[in-house]
Amino acid sequence: MLRDLWNPLRAANVGWLLAVALVLALPVAARAAAPGSDAGSADRIIISGAAGHLGELTVEDLLARGVPASRLILVSRTPGVLARYARLGASVRYGDFTQPASLRAAFAGGNRMLLISIGFSRMPRPEAHDNAIKAAIADGVRHIAYTSWIALSRGDRSGIGSDHYATEQMLRHSAVAWTMLRNSEYMEELLPAAAKMAATGRATVPARDVRVGYVSRADCAAAAAAVLATPGHDYKIYDITGPQLLGTRDLAAAVSAVTGRNIAVTSRPGAAGASPAVGGGGLGGHALSVVSDDVARLTGRPPTTLQAFLKQHEAEILHPDR
């Protein structure tokens, strides 16, 4: 009789204990399943320098990926330029790396950030970047993707490489997850040389014809958007380059193919000079001769070829003054 009464009570108690254990375990399980700083559907993404060429292209790529504008925090020294994104629901804010007091409000509410390296300013670049990193971390940003410099992958810290190396070190020693996007020289920098070749019908190969893995700015933006919108990029370094190394002869051949104009190539081995967009002076020299498949791995498509890029800009090459 007592056994008959005990068994149901024991079963009920066991069931109650299991239920309590399950409730208590849910927060632990949720934390264990949480992806750390990996991209999530609730993350809000900060784009610094959002009104610049790379910044706007990254915003467009994120929107094309289906990231709602409401998840974007667009920071710029000229926020009025970004009014159309505000109308879509993005938060558009003023922020200046050289004015630390402006950054806490600019970054508030963001979880992930694209830190686009600033150009030359009244403040040394590493100091300005340090202001941005500290403000982002104080505001609760968990992951920062930084647009760094390809020459660092060859160990070259000269010239602008010293600034990028200093910023990378700041991130490595910070309390935030990071991703380094080591961008190569932009293909856009070849357009003036391409226009000159098309106008004169000539190209001269200089003594120091460094071949560079030029990459389109759009491919850099697509790679950045992929890192911001998808998981698995914490503490990774990506070399963001075009599909091949390019020198003066390659540019001349592409200009000829796109414009239909024959470009005569001459060589002056003893002459001073440099490749079309690589003028020495700390730009990395042969450390820029890097080609990677990281753009394809991040975006799911191959990077833009030089000929395809020049075709997109054919009018600009043939009529540079318009």
C-alpha cells in the first residue's frame, strides 16, 4: 500500500526536479550557443567614414545582402551626405576621430564596426584610430573589422605601413574581437594612367615597374560587408587583392583591348620612375606584389579583372575632362 503511494509521488518529484533543472539550464545553454562576436540578426553595424567612397559602397553591399537599414549606424564628418540612408531607416550620425568627445554618441548602440582607416589629418592616424577603438569598446562594440594595408602581409612596415601596423597592434591588444582587411592598392588609382595611354597611344615601362595586386574599391567593400554580415571572421586576417599582379604592360594591354586603340609600349631600363600608381615613397614596393583568393572566399565571386574594371570606366578613360 505504501509502495503504491510512494511511486507516483517519487515520479512527480523527479518530474518537478527535471523541470526546474531545465529552466535553470536555459540561460547557460543560451550563453553556450551564443556566437560570441559573430554576426547575428540583431546586431547593429557601425560604418565609420560612411560618406566616403569605400563606406558608401559597403553600405550599398550590406543593403543588397538584405541587411535592414535600421541595423546600420552610419558615422561621418559630413552626415548630411547620407540623408537618403536616413530616409531608409539608418541612423546617421556625426563623428570625427580627431574629436574624441564626438565618438561615444556616434557609436552608441552598435555591436559590430567597420573601422575605415582615415586619410591624412591634423592628428596622426594611429592616435585618431586609437580614439575610435577606445570609444567603440566603451560603447559595447564586440567586433571591429579594420581596413589595413596589404604590405603588412609581407612584413613591410615602412611608410604608411607603420600607421596600419600600429593600429593592428592596438586591436590585437584590445578587449574586442578583430578582423584585419589588408586592402591592396585600388584599381581606381590606375585610371589617370589609363586615360593618358589612351590619349597618347604610348606607354613607357619604367625601371621600377612594380607589379601590384590592384583591387577594385567595390571588391574591398563587398569583402568588408561579408565580414560584417556573416559569422566566422573573428581574429582573421584577409588579403584583399585583385586576381592577378599588374604592371605597366598589363595596363597598356587592357587599355588597348577596351578602347580599341593600339598602345605602343617602350621600355627604358635605365630611366627613373615607377609603376603607374606606385610612386615609391613608402607605398610598399614589392611588398605590394601579393595576390590572394580571399575576395572570392568572402564574397562567393571572383574579384574584378582589370579589363572588366576599365570597361566599366571606359567613358572616363576616353573623356577624362568631362
